[in-house]
Amino acid sequence: MALTIVMYHYVRDLGRSRYPAIKARTLEAFKGQLDYIGRNHEVVTMKQVAAAARGEERLPDNACWLTFDDGYLDHYLNVFPLLEARGWEGSFFAPAQPILEGRVLDVNKIHFILAAEPDAGRIVEELRRQVERAREDGADLRPWDDYVAEYMTQCHLDTPEVLFIKLMLQKGLPEAVRNRVCDELFARFVSADEVAFASELYLSVDQARTMVRSGMAFGGHGYSHQWLASLDGEAQARDIDRSLEFLGQLGVPAEDWTICYPYGSYDRTTVELVRERGCALGLTTREAVADLGRDGALELPRVDTIFLPAA
Ligand SMILES: [Zn+2]
């Protein structure tokens, strides 16, 4: 039973936004894509997919499930009205911490640092200053040139500088240093007021509750959007339980809940933990059309919106 699970992140009117360099689906392209989906697919609900995964229901041949990651305000302002007008359900996977605590996720900080400063060389220069300062303060860091040799490399998507900044802030530097440097760069290039920025970037609890009451579906996306496979079992369980508590706060029913693994990161322990807690469906970032007969219900692949026609 083939199921096209489409994965979206930002959906916004880029031309009129303060950060036109953000990698987003534009509103026009999103509308075009909904038209395409309407002509070629039948949009199914989270409940239908859960029932089909248990073998209780058959999905239509051209089934399509719309999923939106990271709890952006875009989803309330731009996506929700368009789906509601078509009578379609979207499934939204929001991390709890940014919404409850007004924190901007590091992954989002990196997006906006790169979007705010078009000259990546200037960001690299500031990064170098920060790393050298941290070394002087006694952080256990390698010499700067080592990092450049390892992470300043060619790839088909980004320039060497942009890739270097991403890799350094995602995994190159030790976690404590990485978080602090990310905060410094964000304050310098984007905004000194993280809480205000978060309130413009993410949904509020009330907006999410409104969407739930109006027939949209929500699933878990971790409490603090961590690479679950990098945590031990206890830390994974704690993160999953806190994200379930958050779903309860949004008014999401506890039975047949679903999870989208942040960064697509999960392992055997994660699958066991969510299974024990009655999770019906788990979404990954593996790129493929899902097949409910072949793929495990807790390890479903998806298709990024960029691979679907937008007209
Ligand atoms: Zn995410």
C-alpha cells in the first residue's frame, strides 16, 4: 500500500519576509503544490494511516499524508487556512521547548544566521574569534586550522564556507561550546532578543490548540529537538515523555499518538520506547514513498516537498 508522506518545514511569503534567503516553500509554490496534490492524490488523515498500518483499513491507491515539522508560526498563518479551505487535515510535529520556553532551536539559529549575513566569510571570521576565545578560556578544542581542514569542504548544495559553518555548529564543536557560540552568532547577526524572535518564529500553545480544535492533527517532535540516537535510553525516555505531556496540553488524544524523530535520528531503543508508550506511527527523514506493507509503522520514510511538482 503506497503512501506519499510529504514533509514540509517553512512555508512563507519569502519575497515580503525579513529573511528572503531562508530555504522555504514560498506561499505561491505551496498553493501550486496543493493543486497538484488535489489533482493526483487523495489526502488522508493521521487516523486513517494509523488504522491502515494496523491492517484495519485500506488507503486509496494514491494516498498522500501532509506533514509539517518544527511548529512554525508559518503553519498557523499560512498552512492551516489553506488546508481548512480544502477540507484537508495536516499533521503538525512541534517540539515543545521553543513553544513553552521561548527558546530558538540551534538548527533554526543556524538558518537565520546564514540568512541574515549574505557574506559567509564574515560569519566564519566571527566564528574563528569565538572559537579562539573559548580555547583561551580553557575549552578542550582543536586548533582552528584542524577544523578548517576537516569541515571546509565542497558539496553540491552549499559553498565551502556555508557548509563549514553548518558542520561546526551542528557537530564539529563540543556541545557546550557549540551552544554558546551559536548564541553569540545569533545575537550578533540576527537578534539580541531570543524570546521575541521565538514568538515570531513558532506557534503559541493557543494557536496550536485552535488548530487541534479545528481538525488539524499534532504529533510529537521531542521536547528539545535532540538527536535521539545520541542520547542514552533514560534521556530518550525523558524527552519523549515530556513531549507527550506537551501533546496533552494541546488537547491531542493520548491513544494512537505519533512521533516524528527530530533530524530523523532514532535507534532501536527509541523504537522500543515509543512502542511501549502506544505510539501508532513514527516518521523519519529517509527519502522514499512509504509502503505500509514493507516499512515498519514506526519507521516510515517521507518525500521532501522539493521533490513534488509545485504546479
Ligand atoms: Zn525538526
